[in-house]
Amino acid sequence: IKNHVAFSDDLKFLENASRIIYISRNPFNCMLSKLDHYKYEGVNWVSKEDGFVKFCTDFMDNASKPPSQTSDKLHGGWNYHIQSWFNAQLDIPVINIRYEDLAEDTAAAIGKLSNEIGWTFNHEEIEKAVDLASFNLIVSMEMHELTNKVPGMFYSEKRRKVFMEDNSLRFVKLGKKRDAIKILPVEMILRGKIVFYEGMKIAGYR
């Protein structure tokens, strides 16, 4: 079962879970990814002159808040999300895989995950899985869904409208790990290092 929610005691699917695979992402990259999602869904204010700074400021202000206290009422802040899973009192293991490690060397990250879980996939099977998740293949899947209005991973009517009007916007667009540090203002990075410190420590970010 795949989901984006923070841990809570009323997550019924945990009753049948044998382990949790938690995919973390650098908070600065996560922040800009969420900004993109707002654009995809037609949230106009984020594209205005002061929208970028306002969004990033709100993201940091909400870093340690539970879902009920954040604007979307869904996920909770970045720190809160990570801490909710890693501090949860569970009888099953929580295995952390960093998004950046998946992007850097997908086969190695999957191999490590396979070993930790106790799967017996060999090198050829892992390489085949990597090939089936290639950037070009997923781009073609996205375009198929958008063009043909096929419900799936990428299609929604709002996204389709935004994507077709602006070719620079796509859900699948880089095919490599993002480096938000290179484009964010220095003062924003310094504040973020303080704000996200606890979550970054848990997930192994510097």
C-alpha cells in the first residue's frame, strides 16, 4: 500500500503490514516539488511575484505542525511527517530509503532494500526493474494518460489543462535528482537548516 500521510493510530492498513518502507526526500527539494504540485493543480497565487517566497516561508513555518494545523490539512509538516513514522511505537521495522539515493543509483538502492527485507531478487531482476522505471518510459506513460485522458498516476483534468497550456510544466520532467540548494536564496537555506534540523538528522541529511 502506497500513501503520503503521516503516521497516526487510525491507519487501518497497518494491521496487516509486515514492514514500512519510508521514502524520505531532502526538505528543500521536497519544498520545491510541492510548489510544482500547486502549479499543476492550478493554484495561481504561487506563480505571482511574491508567491515563491510566500510558499517557501509557509512550508518552513509548518515544518513541525501536525496535519490539522497545516493549510492542506493532509500531510503535516516535513519534520512532523518523518518524526511521526520514525518515533511511532510499531512492532514492525521502518526502513528508510532516501529519494536522492534512488535517483543517484537506483539498482544499488533497490539491492540494499531487497537485502534488508529479505527478498531474493538477483542482479538481473533488479536491473530489469530499473529499466521498466526508466525516465523515457515514464514520460511516455505520462503523455499517454494526458493525451487520452486516462485515469492513472499522472492524469487529472486540472493537470491536463495546465500541462497542455505550458509545455515547461510536467509531473515527470527532470529525470535526475533535484538540487534546490543551488537556486534558493542563502538566507532561506540557512533558516531551513535550522527549521528542518531534527528531521534531517533522522533521515541522514546534512
